[in-house]
Amino acid sequence: MTVTQETLDEIALTRAEYDMIVDRLDREPNTVELGMFGALWSEHCGYKHSRPLLGLFPSRSPRVLSRPGEENAGAVDIGDGWAVVFKVESHNHPSAVEPFQGAATGVGGIVRDILAMGARPIALLNSLRFGPLTDPQNRHLFNGVIGGISWYGNCIGVPDVAGEICFDPSYSQNPLVNAMCVGLVRKDQMATAAAGKPGNILLLVGADTGRDGI
């Protein structure tokens, strides 16, 4: 099929990325496949813009227990047999589409990753950006995001211990919603993301995907 620049703009793919898809498939992608690539190669899922910048941060140390991308969360040895586990996640577009649920599931996602490391979540943090609250849509997003973050933390009994909010016209109707969870675990009880041998039981738990999902 012939793909227009307008179609690529709708799914945030560049012409170079589209050509790469064609090269890898050895054919033109169909509409469903193109949508899947657009979702999976998005900043939200693939971090294609921020990954090169994040790679500039130091990540090697005798106290670092999990390398970037190898486990569900970062882990650092803090001594006496304990490790602190932490995860940060952005939920920008989901929160712009469905502010309450988008922000709530952003918190849920990082809490899930801390639990997956075998750790106990002990604290939540957030860093938020909104447009001026003189705009009704910005107020709607602000109230929904704040409500979703606080609601989820209260439901699971994990406190929001710190946060920051900034307002600027550049974020109008396009908020930045970054959430972080911190957990504690004994080093010898840390779980791994390795799947192990074939035949493992897979459990899928959760509600149906809402408007904030892919």
C-alpha cells in the first residue's frame, strides 16, 4: 500500500523508520502492522528519543545489582544485606487521553515492577508538568492526574512522599506525568525477570484495557 506522510505523522513514524520496516519485513506492512509498529516504536513504549540520553548516565558500580534493561527495576546494594529497588515511568499520552486512569495506571505500572523484583513498595514520588490552569482543559487534566495518582497510592497504602509541579504554556493539553516507586528487599530474596524453562504458567491479571491503553 502507498503510505502518505500524513499517515506516518498520525502514528509518529518517520519516513526512515517506515523504510526500515519495509526492509525488515521485505514487503510493505499492512494497516494493522503499521499501527503496531507505531505503538511499539513510540516514545511511550520504546523510548526512542530518551534512550540515547539515558545511556549517558553512569550505570556500573559494585553496588549496582541490576543493569539497565535487564530487570523490571533498578536495584542498589545499601548494605547489611538490603537493597533499594526503584523505577520511574512516564505516562504522558495516556494521561492526556484519560487523565485519572492514565495517571493511576502509571503508578500501578511502577508498583508492579517493584513487586516483580520481590521488593516491598515503601514510597511514591512524582514530577508533573501542565499548561496554565486558566485553560479549562488544562484544569481538567490537572485535577484528573492529581486525583489518579493520589487515589492509587491511597488504595494500596503506599504514600506519596515527594513531588513537584511546574506550569508552562508549552505543556498545554500535553502534560508530562512521571511517577516513581521505591521499594526494599533482602538481597538474597530479589526476584529475576528471567522466564526460565518452557512450560511456565502464565497469569494475566487486571481490568480490560481502557482509552488510556495502547
